[in-house]
Amino acid sequence: VDLISDLHLSPGDTATFEAWRTYLSRTRADAVFILGDLFEVWVGDDSVDAPDEVGRFEQSCADALALTARRVPVHFMPGNRDFLLGADFIARAGLVLLEDPTVLQLGQRRWLLSHGDALCLDDFDYQRFRAQVRTPAWRDAFLARPLPERRALARGLRTESEARKQAGATYADADAALSQQWLALADADALVHGHTHRPRDHALPGGQRRHVLSDWDLLASPPRAEVVRLARDGTFARMPPGEA
Ligand SMILES: [Mn+2]
């Protein structure tokens, strides 16, 4: 089973899109799990039908997913960037929607999968924002706005977040105590998540493991892209997409 996350696909980055599409078409995995932030931003499924660059790009992403989904199941867990991705796109792209978190039982081992943003408790402002936007009322009100307005709002949020990054803002990591609590509830001994863009394998105080996925940015130097593969024998491996 392949796990990827944080591709942050956008019309302006064809290098990452092409690497991702090539990976999807060639992977030898029996299933692909996308653990959130596949898209840099998602403002509603109606955007795919817009007769412009963004709509055409999102359509080509749906096509790549649907083509892969004919061969192997492709699962999608929403991230903080694409939590508004809805049933229309899920159906169009042939995806299986996952709850966050989800337990994956593979062979004798139980893995807990998450995007990871809900674990970053020390990002106080973000947790407040998250609690607000994940309500059905907020979602309905936002999606009822005209598409150009939603896109403009998303651009504004992104500019703000870029400005915070430029100003040297630091971001929290997944909370160890909450990670252990989630693992205990799920009866799993390893957590795999993305979101923080800090790929590493951690040992938790209780002996469990926390594995962080890499983001994908083919325009960065050096370029970043990684696939995590879980096997039935309980093993965990990181590999470049070209070797998957
Ligand atoms: Mn994220």
C-alpha cells in the first residue's frame, strides 16, 4: 500500500503534477492512499467545470486519478487545503473517501493514518480556524458564495499564510501525547501522517512509532517527492516515486 500526501498541486506547477501523474500510472502498489493536501487549494467541486486554466487543471487531475482507479483502488483523506473536496469530485475521480484518522489493517499490523493537522495542538490560531471551518454551517455558507468570490478568498488566505512564513513564523509539530492517545484508541502501534512537511521517523515515549510523510515540490532544489510503502509483512519503506 502506497501512502503519499502534501502534493499541493496547482496549475502553476506542472513539474509536480507530471511527476505525480507518472507515479500514479506506474506504481506497482495494490492500493494508493492520498493523506490530504493533494491540492494547494480547493474551493468547491464546481471549479472543475469552470472554462478556464484552473478548471482544466483540476479536470486533468480528475482524469489522472480516474485512470489509476480503474487499475488499483485510490483512497483520499482530506487535508487542511482540500477539506472542501466533495462527493462530486470523489465520484468523478473514482476515489474512496477516508475519515481522518483511519485505521489500516495490513497483515498482522494496524497502522493509524491521518493528515496530521488535527494533531498540531500548539498551532492555536489554526485550531480555532479549523474548528470553525469544519462545521456543516460554515461549509454550506462558503459553498453558496459565487465561485470567483471563493477563489478570491482562498487567494487572500494563501497570501496571508505566505506572509506569516516570510516573517519567520514557526509551526507546531504533532503533539506526542495526543498521538499516543489516538494510537491507544485505535489499538495501533504506528501513526503515519503528513501536513508538517518534516519527513522523519519518530519513536514515541510509549514505544510506538510516528512516521511523517514528505511533501512534493519538484520545483524546489533539491526537488522533493517521496512515497511510503507499507507491506503485508509489517514493513515500512520510503522510496522515490520513480522506484514505486
Ligand atoms: Mn496540511
